[in-house]
Amino acid sequence: MARSIRRQLRFLHAYVAVSLLMFAFLAVSAFTQPTKPENLGEITAERINIVDANGTLRLVISNKDRMHPGVIGGKVLQRPRPYAGLLFFNDQGDEAGGLILRGREQNSTRAADAGIMFDQLGQDQTIGFDYTEESGSRAAAFKVWDRPDVPLSELVEKLNAANAIQDQTERAAAVAQVRATAPKPAQRVFVGKGRDRVASVMLSDAQGRHRLVLKVDADGNASMEFLDGDGKVVHRVAPGR
């Protein structure tokens, strides 16, 4: 009897050992097999996050209620961002640009914004297209900016501290102070149409001062102007002159 029991126990031990090995093999196989592409057909979502294999956020597709506020230098911006669209992130996980839009007509009043921008590394947008509309006044343009070398994360840190102030008046004053003392970008190129319906190409110097302006107004009058550092027209070319 005792010999029979020992034989059964050895059998059970062997059975358990084999079962554990098979389970481990199946588990490892499940994790190492490449994921097969799936055709989901159609999905409905409020926000989709695309990440690298290491978890770094690279792209957000979102509605206006769940859009990422942005992050630079590892610091998340403390602000609402009521725009639907796409937001891109670079290898470091910092915001690198995106596409946003909104627009509606309410009480016979129209208002809209749309843009696609790409950011300088560690800074704000350096090239982009934008469109705005308000009460029948519209502007649309391609723009290029010269951004400071100072990391934008320093400005974000100061703005987050200012926005954390509870008193509304003090908060507004602190935010204005931070923005007033921040290094200023310079818009170097503008190609588009302003709210005055003038189509123009404006080239500016490193301080953002217009130095060459080509334009055609709403009535079809064309001109080309050269300006000095004070904004004074030093030479103008127009038909008939």
C-alpha cells in the first residue's frame, strides 16, 4: 500500500511539473508572438494616444474637451485647450506642433479658428498656417517665426506658478508680467490675407520689423515697399510710378 501511494505521489509531482512547464511555454509564446494587425473597421473615441514601444507619447487625437494641454521640457502646461485636432510630440515627449480647429455660428455671429503648426525644438511654433474668422472679418496666412534660444520650459514654469495664484486680479497681473518679460519671437515671413482683405507678402528682419512688403489691396491696387528700421517707407514701387 505504501509503495502504491509513493508511486501515485511521484506521478502527481511529475504531472504538476509538466503542467507548469506547458503553462510557462504558452505564456511566453503569447507575449513574444508578434501582434497581428486588426481591422477595426470603425471606432468612436473621445481621445486616442499614440505611444512608442517605451511608452513615450507621440501623438494625441482628441475632441475639444479632452485635448492635451501640452508639455515642454517635461513640464505640463496648466491651461485649458478647447480645440479638437491632432497634437504631435517629439522623441523627448515634448509638444512639437499640431493641427487644431474650432468654429461655430451662434445668434448670427460666426467665429472660427484653424491652424497647423510645427514647433522649434524646445520652443514654440516656428512655421505654420492659420485661419481666423470673427463677425465676417477673416484672415488666413502662412507664417515663419524666429524663436529665442531660451528654452520655453522656463516660461512655462513661470506661467504655471502665475496661473496657480488664487486671486483673479493678482493672477492676471502675474501672467501679464511673465509674458511682458519673456524673450520675444520675431515673425520673419507672412504670406496671406489680412482682415482688411489686403493680400500681402511681408519679409521682416530679426527684430520682426517689416523691411519689404508686396501687397494687393481689395480694389486690385498693387505695390512694393521698402522700409527702414523705424517702419518708414524709403522706396515704393507701384504701377504708373
